[in-house]
Amino acid sequence: IDVDNENICYSMTKHLIELGHKKILFVNGLKEFTICRDREKGFYRAIEEFDFNGNEPVVCNLQEDKSKTEEIFANLPEGYSAILLDSSDLIEYALKYAERCGKTVGKDFAIVSLGGDKYTTRHSNVTTVYIDYCKVGYKAASMLFHMIEGKPSLPSFIHDYYTIEYGSSSEFKYSEPDETKD
């Protein structure tokens, strides 16, 4: 039993691009984990479909030492219009980044969290991909009991997900920065 992490990340990245976001940062977890490698594949698959004219989105893989997460976010360059997060644990850091850059989440900046549930985010403008892990666990346990009882094995199962879109990524109009301003 699994979740289709590649297609989840692909769908959300494509959604942000179709809304007009040109500078997207994907903050991903450790590459040692299959889930992170799958999500990164989905991210790159989506951006390969579009021409970014030198503004290619960026992947930032976090380190195992979570204490450096705040430092990583504090040192991100300004200019991103959207951040795709590997985990809802990173929402606070993304909100601080938006504030530091003078961006308003839901207006000129989008935050999408790939991990979380319908109660995780307390922020009305953060979009969350929700996966019901209780149902995933129930299905996995049912499959295990089925095997223990000696019944023929059940087919593998890809669990569904859905997006809770609070406004962060629902409406966005991209405009090039005015290079003539100081």
C-alpha cells in the first residue's frame, strides 16, 4: 500500500505553474527516502512541460539535522512566488520567508504543503494535500491479516488524496518585476 507521491507533487507543481507562478521553490526532505525521490521526480516532470526562460524552479533538499531548517529558510534568496513544502512542519518557516520578502500569502505568494491533514494547518491561506493515513493504515492491516490467514494476496493499492485549498494557490496573476524601478 502506498500513496502516489510522484503524481501528487506533479499535480500541485503543475497547478502552481498554470496559475502563473514562475519562481517556485520545492523544499524536499532527505533524498535517501523513496517518498522524497518520488516527489522530486513529480516536481521535475511538471516543470519540464513549461518554458521558464531562465527562471527554472529550484529543489532544496533538507538535511537530516532539522536544527538547520530555520537557517536554510533564513538564507533563501528573495524572489520566489510559491513554495511547495515536503511537510506541514515547514509551514511556519515558509510564512516567515514570505513576511521577510514582503509577500502576502494568498495574494502574491502561494504555500502548498504536501504533508498534513485537514486539521494541521492553522493558516487560512496555506493549501494542504490531505492523505487519510488512518485509512491507509487500515488497508495495510487488512492486507496483512489477509496474508496471515493464508488467503490469496490482495493486489497492491495506491491510496487517494485530495487538496484542501484555502486560497494560497487558488488565484494568482504573475507579473514580471519592473526592472526600471530602483
